Amino acid sequence: MDRRGLITITFSPTQVYCQLCGGSCHCPSPPPLCPTGVPLILDGCRCCQVCARQMGESCNEKYMCDNQRGLQCDYSASYPGGPGECVNQEELGCEINGVAYQEGQVFQPSCDLRCRCEGGGVTCLRLCNEELRLPGPDCLHPQLVQLPGRCCREWLCETLENTVFLDALTGTSPSSNCVEQSTEWSSCSRTCGPGVSARMSNTNWACRLETQTRLCLVRPCQASPYRPGTSRCESSYMAPLPVHLEHQGCRSMLAYRLRYCSLCSDQRCCHPHRTSTILVTFRCQLGHLIQHPVMMIESCICHYHCPHSHLLGSGRPTLQA
């Protein structure tokens, strides 16, 4: 999430770094001649001298921005694995639900979520990971329950001491006679690049209305105006290869071949028409697993009523109210 969009789905910096810096050093001789005022710096591989990238130029883990001028590589508008753009560090603040956060600031939008504003985007870490870890075999009839006054749900095992307590929790749970109510998912927060979609729903243990979110990607920001291999604009197209999604430094255990909405050059705009939501399991660096809902596009529709048409194809879409 950022002041131009929301939650990121990106390739991990470690993976990109390894791709850019593999092999031995082969540096040009003499070193490159930089424009006046542009310094020579050691590249991100700590291998060769390169000209520091300036405001508005592309950048990555190897070709870095001129930090002497307060520039930093912004990946918030990039597609997975793509380059960023050098921007002033003061421009990298984040805004969520009308609240502005400074670069590097850590905050908690809810009791079970810790977020950090970094690189023009927001990455969040769930704090209730114990819910995903099943109890051991010595736990009889485990149940995941929401204890009064607690933020995270907890596993309780059936024992003589807590059987009555478990019966009280499960027998009087509001979800036992809850009528499920959910709004439609909102449009993706960004017309290109990774974003977030939200809805109100009471599909939870307490049967209380809450805001639920899912990750979404309508199209890459560098999408072609037409579907590759065709001369006319079709409403949607499939990615050529399955890809592993990455979120908050964690990698999806499965690869997915995503469908994108097209970007037409005849002043029509295309957006998702039918979507589904799947729960994607991500494996993190320390080996633990997290899950997050992700939007899957099934079909798209194109029309000429484009209230945000000025955003299409832009490398820096903004979140519209």
C-alpha cells in the first residue's frame, strides 16, 4: 500500500540480487564517463564502478540511485521482478485510509497486523501465525477458538478441565446461527501493478462485520496495448508462464498462471468482470507459512465509460477515492 496504490506483490530483493550479480566481475576499462555532477559509485554487486542513477531514471539492486542527492529506488509501481525508479526520499511516504506515514515508519492498523512504510509501499506481517500451526498429536479434538479479550485465536485441546468451557464457547458461538452477509469486492486499488481489493463481511467466528482484503493485480504496468500476438484488443489475456507470487518476503508454494485485463488504445478501459478468491499459502524465509487471499481474474469487460482512464498505462497510478 502506498500513496499511489496499496499492498505489494513483488519478487524478493535477494532473488533479484542473485540474478543481477551472478558470476565473476567483468568491468569496463576505463570506467564510464558520467555527466557533469553525476558521481561514480560502486554498483550494488560491489563489483564495478557505474554512474549513479538520477531522478526519474530506472534502478534496481545493481544500478543504484544517487543517495548523495537523497534519491532512492521506488518499486511501488513496478511489476514483479521489474526495475524501480529513482525518486526523492521525501516522496516515498505512504497513505492508508487517509492517514499519512513517513518512510521507514512501523505501525499497526489492527491488533493482528504490523506494517512498515518502505520504498514507497507498505509491507505487512500477520502477528497471529500460531493459528496456522496445528497442535501436536497429544492434543485431543483441537478447536481454534476466539477467547474473550484476546486478539488472536488460540488452539484449545479437549480435557476434563476445559470441556465445559469449550462447550460454552462453541455452543453459544454467534457463528452457529449466523446469517452470512458480504458486500461485493471493491475494484482493485490500482489500474496496473499490485494493489488490494476490500469488502465488508461477517464471515468470521464472531459473526461481526469487518473489512476483509485480498491482493489483486489487474495488469502489469508495462502491459502492451494489445494482447501479445494479436492485432486487436481482446478483453483479457493469460500470462505466458506460471509464476510464483511473493508477498512480504514470502514465496507462494505453488506457481499460478494469471489472467490479466487488456489495455486498449481505442479509449476503452478493461476491468475484471468475474473474479474468484483463493487462499494462497506462502513460505517465508524462516520456514513458517502464512496465508493470504488473492484475487483471480476469470473474465474482463471493456467499455468507454472510464472514470480513471487517465491512469491507464501510467507508471504511477494513484488511489482514487
